[in-house]
Amino acid sequence: MQKIIQEKYTIAVIEDEEVIARPLIEELESAGFDVIKASDGKEGLDMVLKEKPDLILLDIVMPNLDGMTMMHMLRASGAYGEHVPIILLTNLNVDDKIIGDITKDAPAYYLIKAEYSLADVIEKVKACLSARPSS
């Protein structure tokens, strides 16, 4: 009998709004992912550097350390931080400055919360994970 090995991915949700974080976490867990959560950028940065999740869902506007600053610090932290896929979630309107700041640190996607369903976010997570190079 051949054994099938299925990798279980860990997703970090860094979101300060519980009304958004809770259903997102439930949907991710229902899709078979392990989920870790932080409520602000400082806590999130510490958590992802320690736990090294396979992908990060990151809000931009948060207390203590905003998502853009956290992403910049993560990208500058070494090999893991340089390459971990990040999906930014926000309600901010996109302007040239935001786009410039976002593309500098190479997130996988930039999603405006009001324009995407939970199912859409899960599909983006799966797409990011399937596009990762093998280690």
C-alpha cells in the first residue's frame, strides 16, 4: 500500500478586527489549514519570525505596528522573511503611494476586504501555496 503524504500548511492571520479575523480563521481551518493569529503588527512580526508559517494574511491598518511596516521589517529579516508569501488585506483605497509601498516589498496579492469573499481569499491562499517553489 502506497502512503500518500499531504503537507499541512500553517497560515498566519494578522488582523486587529475580530469581526474579520474570526470568520477568516474558521474558513481557513475548514479548508484544512492550521492557523495562528495575532492582533497587531508587533505581535504578528514576533509570531511569524518564531513560528515561520507558510503564508501570511496581513491587514495594513493595525495598532502598535502597521502592516506595511511589519511587511518591510519581515522582508529585511533574512531568508524566511524575504520569501514567505504575504497577502495584504485592507479597506484602504489604492493610490500611487500605497501601490509603490506595496510593490516594494513584493506581497503575493493585495486584496481590498470589501471586494473579496472569504471563498475568494481561500482561493488566493491556495494559489499562492501551489505556486511556491519546492524546497
